[in-house]
Amino acid sequence: MGRAKEIIVKVIPSKIANAFVRKHHYSGKVAATSKLHFGCFFENRLHGVISYGSSIDKRKVLPLVENTGWNEYLELNRLAFDDYLPRNSESRCLSISFNLIKKNAPHIKWILSYADGCQCGDGTIYRASGFNLTAIKKNTGMWLLKSGEVIADIITRQAWCRSSITKRIGFTLGESWKEYSERVGAVKLKGYQLRYIYLIDKTCKITVPILPFSKIDEMNAGMYKGKKRLQADAHKRDSGDQLDKGGANPTHPLHLKVSNG
């Protein structure tokens, strides 16, 4: 573990967390649903942020773990670190954040997160931190605009983000995403999105199949720093690279046409 043991993890204000995320997360964006932010401090300076919040559509997420109440899980919305922290820092910081949640919010039973294999990575940090891989889905909802911005088409169905996003991208309420994408020349991103679940309460039962990590290679879904790669090559690099984490903006849920092995 080395000097990673010296890292201090504590709750920080959203203003500080969001500024760090905008600067260091690959998307350059914060997640609008993030409410709980942990700062990761090393040598008395902030070098990482872990942001938790709710999911866009809880009704489809709750059944993933048996008997989950409306407020009994969190989604890991953003994981952003700079390049200063020592090796293994990300997995250690995640572990500490889980323990803090368990101690101070004992009603939280599990954590959900998505890895963006279309733009970034396939979830190396999650696997190193004890998450279970529960879905690998070919992208159907992430689109690249001519401006270079990546958008999830789910925003057209979510009232909370219509006013802040649809106006900016020129989406007209009432038109379908198909109509909009053809009109502006949006291109669907190639790649996969992967869903991970971490059980804080080990007595909880995941209701969907848990996939072996080898499934990532089988489906050619591996990605690192935005480039395709095999799990077999993972040992050749530092699994703590900050670009192998995070999520889309907003995170596009994996609910349909999911491979469960």
C-alpha cells in the first residue's frame, strides 16, 4: 500500500468537489444528482474526489438487489483523481468512503456504479475495489455532437436536466431523439457500458447474474484511456490511472438488452 496509507478521506462541500471534478474528470462535467462528496487529501492537499448521489431512474435500479428500500443505496456518480497520488490510492479511498458510509449512514446497503467503455475505461478500479460486474451493454444512448460534447439521449426524458442541457444543445421539446440526432448530425458512440455493484451489507443478495471479469474480453468490451484493450494486458499498467474511472454525463442506465452470460 505504501504512502497511500497517508491519504485522509473526509466529506467536503459540493462547491469544492464540483470544481475539482470539472478540472480532473475525463468528462469535464459534474453529475447533477451527486449529493455526497468525499475529498481525498494527501500531504494536506486535495488530490481526489468521490461523489455519490441518486440514480436517474430508481424504479429500474432498486430490483438489482433484493428488498432494497427507496433510500438504501447510492450511485457512485464521479470518481476523479489527479496524477499526484501514489499507487493504489483510488481503491484505498473507495474503501474508506464505504466504511464512512457504513458508519454514518447505516441504512445504505450497497453502491451502484457504471464504467464508461465508450470514452474512458472498463472499470479497473471497481474490480480492484471489490465490486461485482453485473452487466455489459453495447452503447445505445451516448452520442457525440459536432461540438465535441458527449450527451446521453436519456436527457430528453428527464425533466431535471431539460432546462439546463436541452436548450444548450438545441434540442426542441416534442421532437424525438432520432429526429434531433439526424438534424444536428449527432453520432452514436461505439463501445460498451459496464454496470458494477458493491455490497456494503454483505447479507444482501444481488438479483441479477454476476459476470466473470473474463466476459469483458469475450465481448471485446475492454477499454483503457479511451482505447480498446484486453484484460490480459491489464497487468502491464498501473491500475490506479485516473482515466480508468468515472461515468457518462448523465450516466446512461443499463436496463435493456443486457448480456448476463
